[in-house]
Amino acid sequence: MDASSATAAHVLVPAPAGQAGSLIAALRAQGLRADHTPFVELRDQRDTDTRAAAAALTAGGIGHLAVTSPRSVQVLAEVAAALAADGAAVDGGGSAAADGADAALPLPADATVTALGEETGEALTAAGVPGAALTVVAAEADLAAAVLEATSEGDAVLLAGPAHLAPDLAQRLRSAGRDLTVAVTHRVRSTGLDTQTVRDLRLHGVDALVLTTPLLADLAGHLGIHRDIRVVAADASTAARAEARELVVHGIAAEPTAASLAAAVRTALDTPVVHD
């Protein structure tokens, strides 16, 4: 397979279901054959803490919301809608719609929001967050700085994300005096990859592998990726994790967008691999 050929180049995207649409479209716009094969699955969590966080958001008790994934947006919206439906039933006003797919995120009018990644930003926009209130960052390493810039000491901040979210992120925000609430909206579990996918990764059956998070870099590092497969990372922290797993990173997105990541893949494919 000729990796320099735009029509033949085969790119594997291992992001979770529901978090690769923009990237797949951008890769195909580059003339690449993009396949979505999730390495992980997301399990929603709607426990007492998540409900309390959604209730605080609905009541206007949160000044800044930091969200790390589209799934977190969905879970918060669904939980908030369910709480609203319960309240309507208690008040005798009938049942409110609790369909998370259509529910708006109950954000206070003067609140600000930081999103990790373009897909998360798009999910927040779809949930009714105005563009003027929204900041999108590319890497988890940049999230704390963005939140601190948007808030002041004593401000109430809600951080919503998966269970594996870096613990030093919450510690940094609390150390800076933010009144932080953490809502674990979902947990991540590895999927059982089919034999053909594993074979393709080990025997150069694909031309490029796109890693969008440090967790995916960790998982890829255990699969024995063929050295001629171009590994492209969404950000510096993902690239660093991949290199720590002894993967050679051939490109990093210049900006936190699917288009930029797809362009980095295209450049990596057009650049001959040189082995030491």
C-alpha cells in the first residue's frame, strides 16, 4: 500500500463512539480512507454526585463549567432534564422532556465555559452554550490555565469529565482558590479489538493511526504498532504519552481542530519514514 497516495492511504481512528465525527469528515476531505475503530467504550455514570452537580448548575450556583468530552455534555444535559422532569411532576405541571439528545444545558446567563477539544465545543454549542461564553482548548494540559484565566479566586467551578481525568488538574484548580466541584460523568473501558484490527496495526495493514487522547496513546503502546505506520497526535500531551510508550510520533496537530489534525495526518503520510 502506497502511503503517499491520497486515495490509498488508510487511517485508523480509535476514538470512542460519538467522538470522531468531525475528525472522520476532515480526514475524508483530505482524500484519505478513514476508519473508526474505537479502542474504548464509555459507560455513563449518573450517581448522587452527578445529580448534585447538575442541580447546582440548574440553580445558578456555578460560575464556570469545564467539560472534557462530548459525553460529559450529554450526561449533564440528560441528568438536568431528568431533574427538571421530576420537579415538574412534583409541582403538578406535567412531565418535562427528559430526552438528553434534545436537552439544553442549564447554564446560568453569566457563566463561562471551557471545553477540551473541538468535539466537546460542538456538543456544548448544540446544547445551547453561546459562543461568547465558550473557550476551546486542545490539550488537557492547557485546561487548568484556561479555567484559571476565566475565573477568580473563590469562584464556583464545575469540572465534568471521565473517571480517569488527571487528578493534578483538580488539585491545581483547588490550590488556586477555586471552589471546585468534580462530576464524574462516565467511565472508560477498553474494548475487545477484533483480530484483524490488531493484525493491521502490527503488520502495517493501515498507514496512519490518529491518537486523540493520552489514554488512547497508552492503549496503542501495548499493541505493538508497526514502525512504518504514521502515528499522529492531537496535542503535545498525547504525543508525550505515546513517546513514553515507545511509539514514534510523526505529527502533532497545530491547532485544536479536526481540520488541523487531519492536515497533520496528511503531512505525515506525505513525508517518507526514515528509520535510524
